[in-house]
Amino acid sequence: MNTHPGKILIVDDEKNIRRGLRAVLTKDGHAVQMAASAEEALAVLETFPCEAAVVDICMPGLSGTELLAQIRARWPYTAVILLTGNGTLESAMTAVKEGAYAYLLKPAAPAVIRQTLEEALIASRQQREQALFLESLRSGLRRLEGDTAVTPTPQSVPDYLTLGPLQIDLQAHEVRRDNQPISLTPTEYRLLVTLSDRPGQVLDYQTLVQLTLDYEAEVWEAKELIKRHVFTLRQKIEPDPAQPSLILNVRGVGYRSPRA
């Protein structure tokens, strides 16, 4: 019996591998969910906040590395262990650079998977605890600042922001164009507000990830994370996403909104 059981997601298009891993891990006391594809895994993750995921790289549809990128963006404290039957040193290095906790070759021995998962769970919990600790510090600082700062009048807090033809209702968390609502994900909304609130100011990739995803990332990782959200946001708000006018790219640095 594992002395530190956790919540584990197994993602593999091969049924026998999924079932075999589940048998091993449930015997160790883990709570285990399974998915046969990356798309199914994303649906499972909405209701099953796992601490670690064991993910096959080669699957129909979204690949394991594409799933890794989405997990890193949306569930940053989930440790991802990638499995592959055709590993190379280059692919292993790429996986680690993209944020995988570990990279194992199939067929991986049960003892190796158990040990790797135990270490991944420890790392996941440490990251979560550190984030909670930092947020506690930030909350304490905000309270101290609130005690000493002059309370702003209600008029000093804007109800709306505008970006070109867009009107952003900060109270209702709604975005409209020509009085028609635009459906955005929470991350897309935060990204839009962050850029709209700083017209003309260039925000680098790391700053945008920290402000929109509340996640500290290296420059290369931040760039990959934020550009996915910029792409989907542009599809929804830009008159011509191929020639964006509302979210402007600053090559090699980050993004900005138009100057006021």
C-alpha cells in the first residue's frame, strides 16, 4: 500500500495498458481515472483534479505532448509523466523542456512507474503548497496595504474598459461588440483585460502568464503557453485574425494593445 496515495489520470489509447496501469496503481491505494484520448482526458480533468497524469505520447487526435501543453496551461500543478514506445534522447529532452515531469519508455516496469509517480506526487504537492504559501503572503500584504492606503472613491474604479470596437464590462465579466456578447474562456477574458487596461504597454510573455494564469514560467515556456491563448482570443475578437489590430505582437518580447 502506498503511504501517500493520490489522484492519478491514465491516458492511453491501448485498453490493455490503461487497465494494467490502473490495476497496479489502485492496488497501491491511488484514486485512478482513465481516458482513451487526449480529448477525453481534458473532459475528465474538468471534474477530476488529479495530481499526476501518465500520458502516452502517440495517440489519435491530440498527441500526448499537445495534451501536456494544455495541462501545463490549465492545471499547472499536475505532474505529467509521458510514455512512449519510440524514445530518443532528443524526444526526451524535448519532453522535459515542454514541462513533463518524467519520460518513460514502454513497457515500463511497474516498480519504475510506482517510484516515478511517488516522486511526481511529492513534487506536485510541494508546488501547490508553495503557491498557497505565496498567495497567503500576497493576501497579507494586500491587507496591510489596505489598512494604510486611502480608500478610493467608487468613481475611481472603472466599470468598463474599451479596446477598439470592444466594450469590456468589468463588473459582469462580459465582452461585447456592437452590443453582441462574445463568449470567452476565463483565461481569454483575463488576457484581454490585462492588455486593454495597459494600452500601448508591451507586456512580456512571463508577465502575461503570471497575470493571466497565475503561474511562474521560464521565458520559453511562457511564450508557448501564452501564444495559444492569444491565438484563440484573436479568432474571437479580431475583425481579421490574420492581420490583428487589437492584440499586437512585439516580436521576441510579448504583446500589447493599441495605444489609446
